[in-house]
Amino acid sequence: MAVVHRASATFASTTGTTGGTIAVPAGVQAGDDLYVLVCSRDHTSVNALATCTDNDTGGNSWALLGNTSDRKALLFWKKATAATASKTVTIAGAIGSCTGGLSAFSGGADGDPTTNLAFEDNASGNEAHAGFVPANANSMICFGVLNATNDTLSVTTLACTNPGDLEPELWSRLSTGGSDCYAIFTARAQSGGPTATGNFTWAQTNSTTKSVAFAIKPQPSSTGTLVGQESGADGAASAGTMAIDGSVAGAETGSDTAAVTGEAAAAGTAAAQESGADSFAATGTVTTASSTGDLSAAETGADQASASIAVAAAGALAGGEAGADTAVAAGLVAIGGSAATIEAGADVLAAEGAAGIAGGLATADATGDAAEADGAVATMGACAAAETGLDTLSAHGSTVAIGSVGDLAAAETGIDRFAGAGRPVPNRMRRDWMRPPEPRSQFRPAAPRAPHVCVSPRRRSTKPAQPRSQ
């Protein structure tokens, strides 16, 4: 989604001294980002900062994003709600002479989308502000100049290298109150990139000035399928909350990658009916699938999910495929469904949080699966069921429980192992399996030591495990 200028407004008065008011444009909508740039002519670093408030009861408060060291130039921001339009913004606490304006933008990322903010104090004759490389592609580039002098100086020919010409401005306002001051603000969007803006320049009669530049980060643009029925490789990256809201790959033969530092990389199926390998990485809440969906389904490739927060996969890690899959999480749950289902590949599950797996570790597959956990519970369901492979479960949290339901092995011909450095507890006998794990500075999956051999689903050793070396 592109960032677009919605509307602008300026101080209601042209003679402001200690403050003034601005009417929020009637077209402002919920989610718009509002910026107010203010000039307070006679402020110094020892004076209290000017303030920005409004009568938007129940709405978001204004935040001061930054100011010059002498506090003559200030930038405020807030995210609009459904009731923000047509409200009145009040600037107070200015000194000598005051002016400013407001600009509203749609399409900005969730939260505060402001990046690359920088103020400059410019000596007389210095009509340039250092450029920057925006943090994100398709950013809105914003720039303002403030004259806090005794003369009414107009600014013209605003420009930079990319996006280029910054004229006409979005707003400009002069105050003849006190000893005069002046402010001007402009913005243009980059296409693609991110590309260096080059220095910002303007023309005016020589005088000392203040200037400010920043960028507005856009919302991620994909809300459907990233790719479908193709043979190429695709990549998606986002610093927002969602990289893609549909399938990452569908009926294709290529490899796809999604990375996000927000809350979700994919809210649908990660891979479906393809022969490529897909990977997801996230530092947000969910790596793949919202509450349902598979990491891979009916494909022959290998898939990976990793997360540093709560859930790596909320559905089945693998289903009906011949590839090997891996899930790694430092949060509470690595996978909330089955780790492997009717497949011929080997799956690995590792978790540093309280639960390694909440479903079956392996079901009707022919290979060996492994679960590693630093938390209180390694598995809450059957470790293996109706398979011929070898499964291994190891944990060194404060409490190790082989679920409250389910068996370590069931109806299979393989040998399964359990090892724990905590306090092993037989099935259905303890209620403290969700005790929070001891904090660990770095997750290191450990190989099981002195395993207990499970002779049958109903008979397993209860001999305490040997302590693990660190």
C-alpha cells in the first residue's frame, strides 16, 4: 500500500505569538498519520517545550517526535481514529511568535511509521539539509524549513535528488505576531527503492534557518497469494505486521522466502502442492499460520519455520509429503498440531519455551523424529503412533512430563527414547507441567543422555535421568 497525502491545514491565525489552533481536515480517516510542524521564534534550550493537544476525546494523544536543540522547531505526530476528523489541534507554550501546519497521510505502517528523522540548524547562506537513504521502499519523503528571524522570508524551489522536485509545497504559513516567523512543509513519495534522497535544497534570502527531514514507512502491500501457478522463486520482506495474508506458494515449482519483523509472516498456508522449498523467519508472534494452516502440504520439498516469540506453527508441521521439516522456537510453543503426518520425511522440533509440541510428534510415518525442549513440557500428545521409525524426546526444564494424555510410543515397530535433566513425571500424574522454564541466554538443542528405553506404551522406566553437563 502506498503512502498518500490526504490533506493539510495551517494555523487559523497569522498573528500567533504563544500558540495557535489548527482544524483537522474533514477528510481525515481512521489510521491516517497526522504530522504537525511548529515554529516558536524566541524559544531557547532552557524554556519548556511547546505542547500539542486536541479535543479528540478518546482518540490517540500527540507525541513529540523531535525538536531542535534550541526548541524553536518541533515535530508532533499521532495516529487518527474514526472521530479525529474536524477536531481542533491546539499549540501552546510558544514564545515570541508562532506558526505551523498539519499534514495527514494515508497508507502508513501500523504504529508510528516515521523513519530517518533529522533536524538541522542552518547558518545564513546554508540552504541545504543532508539527505538519507529511507529505511523502506516506497517511502513518503517529507521535508520542512522554518525561519525564526525578524524578517518575513519566503522559501522557494524545494528539491532533492529523489524523488526530485518537491514543489508545490503542501502548506506554508507566516506569523506576523511578535517579531515574525515562517514555516513551510512538503512531501513526495519515492517509487521503489529505497534510494538515497540526495541533499534537500531550497532558495531564500540569506538568513539562519531550521530544517527537518523524515520518511513515512508504508504498509506491506500483499494481502493475497504471493505466488500461484508459476515456476519461479519469490521473496517477501516486511518490517510491518503482515508480510502476506494468504498462501505464500501455490501449485508452483519454485522456492519462496518470507521474512518479517512484525507479528505474522503468513496467515494462510505456507506451501501447497509444490515441489520447492519454503522458509519463514519472524521475530513477531506467529511464523506461519494464524490458528490453522500447514507449514507444508502435499509437496516434496523441505520447509523450515523459526520464531523467537510464541508460536512457530499453529497447524500441522508436515502433511502428506515426502520432505523433511524443521521447527525452531524460543517462545512458548513450537507447534500446536502434529509434527508429522503420513509422510516419509524426518521432522525435527526444538523449543526453548514451555511446550515442544501439543499434538502427536509422529503419526503414520516411516522415519525417526526428534523433539528437544528447554521448557517444562516436551510433548503433550503421543510421541509416536503407527510408525516404523525411531523417535527421541529430550528435555532439561524444571519439569518433564510426557503429556497429560497420549503415549510415548503407540502401535509402532520402532524404538523410542526419553531423556530429561529435570524431574521426569509419569503420564497423567503431575499438574505442574506448565511451570515457566528457567531463562537461557542462548538456545542450544542438546543430545539426549542416558535414555530410558520404552518397552511398551504401558511400561516405561521411571529411573531418574543422569544430570546433563553444560
